[in-house]
Amino acid sequence: MNTSARLLLATLTAIAISVLTGCAANHPELRGYTVEETRQLQLEAIQRQSLSLDEYELRKRVIERAASRQVVTEAVEAQPAIKG
């Protein structure tokens, strides 16, 4: 094998390794879901179920109510405590 063929093989191997490493590094499954993503997944899950309209609306309200409580809790925690 001549020098240029070895150099080409080494370069292609290095590129393949770097591409495969880059692809393996950024999986969205490795991070946690945000509150909004969790709510969206819950809404999509109840849409796929065979629920009556009343049952669907009830579950949807429960999910939305839980999400609004989360937003209120985060807003309260973000406010500085009043010292007097």
C-alpha cells in the first residue's frame, strides 16, 4: 500500500469516527422533557384513546389545570421574598 492510499484511508477513518461520534452525542432522548413537552405528550395520548367527548374534555381540563398550577408555582418561586 503506498503512502497516499494510507493517508486517504486514515483520513476517511478519522472522518467516519468523528461523524459517528457526533451522531451519537446529541440524542434528544438523553435529556429530560420540559413541562410544555410533557403536557403536549399527555394531550396527544388522550387524543389517541377511544374516549367519549365528556371523558376527553374532563381529562384535558385536568392536564391543563395541572400545567397552569406548575406555571403559577414557578412564578411564585421566581419572585424574591419581601423582607420588611
